[in-house]
Amino acid sequence: AVRRTCAGVSTVFHVGAKVGIWGRYPDFRAVNVEGTQAVINGCRDFGVLRLVFTSSPSVVFNGLDLAGADEGLPYGRDIPAHYAATKALAEAAVLKADDRGALRTTALRPHLVWGPGDTNLIPRVVELAQKGRLRILGSGRNRVDLTYIDNVVDAHLLAEKTLAERSDSVGGRAFFITNGEPVELWSWINALLGRLGIPVLQKNISLPTARRLGAACECVWTVLRLRGEPPMTRFVASELAKDHWFSIERAKRDLGYQPQVSMSEGLERFLGWLNR
């Protein structure tokens, strides 16, 4: 099916993935690694000229604060999340497949994509808050990048255009994509909840406590083979308590990327969609 899809096209945007904080490694690998290799093979077999791969900043997860990190950061090692670990393998395969004589490839790493149509990120946060199951993790002062969906689309189109016109400047390279406006995560979430008439978050859990809770949940879910996702994992604890914001200077320089929709404008658009 993938090979047939590649027939007769000049550019493939590979945006599909198995996403989640929990699940069986073989399931993540089958989709994110083997599925991506199938896309690469299809592009090669049918002479596709350009492959734009949607990756994730989580491929460089290292358990530390990432403040203004750029593309020089290496792939994470021993990432405690199958999604991030398999996306790193997939991205590496895509970039390695770049061939000046044939297929040109690039990878984009949009961070926390949100906006109208979102069924995962913001709605999940709102649902947990409504049920009283959301707590501030860590100090509550960590800064995080989010990326409005329109800006993500722009970045993909710019990547395709640059591969077509100046492939040597972007071929085989990855790019962080964000709004370029890191926010204090928990203050931003509380502002959103306030706009929705939901009580703001006041209780917090320390990062060490959250990590211990995550490790315990992972153990229980694994041993008892429970269905669904555990309420906490070590990976989620770090993601919600530490800095995660990235430099987009390479994307600006090489792709001509400039975020067109600001965080404040994006919030108004999102609330308008949510309340329609």
C-alpha cells in the first residue's frame, strides 16, 4: 500500500506515527521504524524526489533541562518512552537515506503541536483538569515550547520548497520547529483553564516524587499487563517538569521559516474553535 502511494509523485510528506506514552515496543517499532523504512523504500522504488519526515524533539530526550537546545544535540540514549525511542531510529533512517543523486530527505521536529482540530494535547489537559486529576509537576516555573498547527504546516511546505530549490542546504538534516515563544508551562495552562471557566491548578508534586510514582506505575502496568495508559511515567514526569524549548535559528536561516501565528493569536483561534 505504501509503495503504491509513492507511485507517480515527486514529494512524500511522512506524517504518520504511533503516538503514546505507553504500549508494547513491537507495536511502536512496527509503525514508527518499519513503517518509515517502507516509506523510504517506496520513495526509492518509484523515483520520488523529496521526502519530508515529521519527527519530534523527543528524539533528543536526555532527562535534563533543554533550554534553547539546537540541532547539535545528539539523539537520546536509553529513552524511557517507546514513542521517542522509535522516532529517533526512524529519523536517523530518513536522514541517512538522503542521496544527492536521487532521493533528498529532511526531518522536521515540531514541538507540542496544538490548535483547532487538536484531539490529543490540549483536550487531554483540559479533561484531566476537569476531573481534578491534574497537578503541577516540579516548581511550576519550567519553560516549554508549543507550536501552532498553521506554523507547522508552513514549515513542511517550506521544507519541500527548499528541498526542490536548494536541496544541498537541507538534505539529510533535521530542524526544530516551534512558535519561538517559550511559555512558562503551568502558568500558560492555568491561563487557558481560567478562560474556560475551570478552576486553576494550585497543588503540585515534586519531580522526584513524580518520577517515583511513574516508575511504580510502569512496573504495575507491566507486571499486571493492565490496559490503557498509566497515570504517570518517568518520561512524562520529566517532560512536564523540566525546560523544553529549542532554537529555531537553523529553520529560519535554511528554510526561511518564520512563525506566522503567535501564541496569543493561536489561543484566541483555538478558543473560538473550542467554543463554536
